[in-house]
Amino acid sequence: MSSADIADIYDEMAERYDRWDWANRLFSGPLRKRAFGDARGRVLDVACGTGTNFRYLPPTVQLVGVDVSAEMVEAARAELDALRRGGTVYRMDAAELAFPDDSFDTVVSALSTCTFPDPVAALDEMARVCRPDGRVLLLEHGRSDVELVGRFQDWRADAHYEQHGCRWTQDPLAHFEGTDLTVVDSEAFFLGMVTLVEARPVG
């Protein structure tokens, strides 16, 4: 799918995502806090969706969110208002971030590489806008390392992609090969289906 296709899918799902955000937080909130709780400085949240990550970022950060879906952007702006915290959210393609080089101290993203048409391009953009001494922090998901679970994911993979634009059998760490990021730490959870990644710009 193209970025426009993904935007259309998430425009249609934005209201549902916003309505069920409490369930998302119940499941993923502790991992989001673990992944993003020590972000610092000027922070970019790539593919921010409805703004689920915002509450898990320290209140001292300067927050900027981007998403390819216009409806998700509106929901994320509403989340900023509800949380009564400063920040800005823009509609933007992760593979073409409209920010200068070295603009952010921390770049975060959750459950996003599965939907990017070109994950490598998006990761390279995260590296480009991250300061050389900054960090890129990701919470990602992929194929379980428990074979029975993995086979079920394989069986449903095409239908899941058609419905959600999500490649849920991906290997998140494989996307980093050949990018301008180097993985310095990773940790797997939930039968290997969820991975926390800390990466830094190369060189």
C-alpha cells in the first residue's frame, strides 16, 4: 500500500481508535511508559495516531507529533488539549519529515514500522532529524517466536494487512539493517510479539 492508502485506512479508523484508546492504554500503557518515560528535550512522536504516547512522555519535554492521517492528527490535537499539555501535531509522511537535520533530542514511535510503506526510509528520516547524541525509541510488534502463535499470524497476515495496513508478521529489528540507525538495546515481550528498541544515529 502507498502512504495515501494507509492514510485512508486510518482516517476511517480514527474514531474507533479514539473511542477504544482506554483499552489500548490498559494493554500497552506500561510498555509505552517503559519505552518513552525517560525521553528528553525536544521530542518527535512519529506516526503518533490519536496521541496515545503523549501521556507517557515526561511533562518537561517539548512535544511535536506527526501522522499521515488527517483524522488521527485531529484526534491527537484533542488529546493534547485533554491532557492540558503543550505541543503541536502536524499531518506528515514519516518517510518525508519536513524538519531540518538534527532537530530533535529524542524521536519516539509506537507500533508504526508495520504500516510504513517503506520502513527503511522512515527510519532513515528519524535518524536524520535526531541529533547525533540523541536517541530513537520504538515500541514495535511482529511475528511471535512461539511457533503456534506465529503460524496463526502467518495464516491471518494477508487479511490483517488488507484491513489494517499492518504487516503483523514483520521482524522489527530487520528494518534497521542498512539504515542510518544502530540498535543499542532491544527487549522482547508477550511471546516475542512486542519489542522495545533503543537506537542512535550512526556516526
